[in-house]
Amino acid sequence: MADAALANTSVVIQYRDSLSKAVVKNVVVLAIGLSINYINVSLMYTFCKHQIFYYNPRYILFFTLVVNDMIQMSVGITLFVISYALYRITVLSCAPFILMAIITTENTPLILACMAGECYVAVRLPLHHAHICTVRRTLLLITLIFTISVISAFPDLFVTLATKRTDFFSSQIFCLRETAFPSPMLIQKRDITYIVYLVIVWSVIFFTYFKILFTAQTASKDAKKARRTIVLHGVQVLLCMTTYAVPLVKDALLRVFPKNYSDSLFACYIIVQVWPRSISPIIYGVRDKCFRKYLKHYLICRTAPHGDSS
């Protein structure tokens, strides 16, 4: 998202939209983003209210993904609006947004890879699932994911602190990763990090999902039912991983659509940043019977169902 969301706003530097177009784009982003966050808040509330979800690693990973998505979406919306309303802010104000964007962006594919692994164990090794996928191991895995992302993100800040004068942090900039942390070395680090993530995560995804799909075609009814979820999950992974290709997409769009660069990047932002955030509620909030049983009461402002396990 640090590139997907901010790539779209970066275009404002050279290609300022008209007032009417700016209003339309901001209304669209706010409407979609707030709608998705409303559903995500309902998902989080449902999880927190019912202890039945506390002991299932799949729902714990899903809850983590939803929280991560909410932070990611909120940061993206905030920066999008700031880019039109304020245009420039201080480096000191921009840096926390960029760090959150980097961390949540790098968290997403790692969480999805872990969810793929959990799904693989559930389908291929059902008798060992409870032993392998424990709550304790799941929480340790989540901690490891966030630790890796933080370790990856904070060198950007440390290098900037070491190489820039103090007055740089009070200067006004258009809030981008490239302007807040401008060292060329950090751009190279970003590209290398994205390549490593791309290789590792897609290796995990391909292995687990092809194994699960093969099982779903030949095994039990439950395994076959998982195939539809796997397809949706695979689309989500694909869309999220396109974030890593955004720097290349930006350059391609500028060459192909120089006169409509702003509109092209806006569409790219919606597809890469917003659309993947809408798939999680569909997979777990709508299609999952257990979650749907409780979620629908909150979405339509009803009381919780009887037999609540909380």
C-alpha cells in the first residue's frame, strides 16, 4: 500500500485534478473505504464477542488480517485526502503514516501465506490439525510476522535520521515513501524486499493451493467445498501481491497514458489497494456459516443470536 496508495496520490504533484474531478475521486474513495471498514469493524466485533472464535487458528489469523486491512485502508484514505486537502505536510508528520503503510503492506502477503498453510494442514492433514495449528503457535506466528515487517520498515527511518539534517524533518513535502525517506539505497532495499517476498510467498501459495485443489477434487465433500474458498483466497493473494509491481506499473502507465496518468493511477489504486480489502469480508463474513450466523445480526443492528458461546 505504501506504493499502491501513494503512487496514486503522487501524481498530484505534476497532474493536478480539476476541482470537480478531485471531489468525485475523494467521495468515491471515502465511500468505498468507509463501507469496507464498517464491515471490518462488524467482523472484529463479532470475533471479540464470541469465544468460539478465540480457539480457532483460522479465525485468529483472519482477525489479524482484518485489523491489518483496517489500518492499511485508513492510512491510505487519510493520505489520499491529505494529498488534495493539504497537499504538503512536514516530514515529521508524514513519516508515521509511511511506516504504518510499509508495515501493513508487508504484513498482508505473509498473513495470507500463513492462512494458506493452515488451510493446507486442515485439508491434507485433518487428524494432525489440532496438534499442529494451536492457538499458541498461531499467536507466535503473528508476532513473528509483525516483527519481520517492523525490522524491514524501520531501517528507512534510521537511515534517514543518519543521513539528513535536522531541519529536513520540519520541511514541507508531498507525503510519499520516496520523499519522506529519499535515500537511493532505500529504493533499492524496497525493490529487493519486494522480490524476496514475491518469491517466498508465491512459492508457499502455489504449493499449498495446488495440493489443496488436488485434494478437493478427489477427497471428501468438505474438501471439495473448500475449493471455492481457495479460488477467492487465491484472487485475494494475487491482488495483494500486485502491490509489489506498482513501481513498474507506474512507469508503464506514464508511458502509455501520459495525458490520463492521474485517472489511470486512480483506477490502479482502487484495483490494487481497495478491491483486495473487500474480499476478506466475502470469504469469511458472508460465505463462512459460523461467522455469518453471528455477523448478520450486527450488520442489520439486531441482537446477538441465542446460544451465544461468549
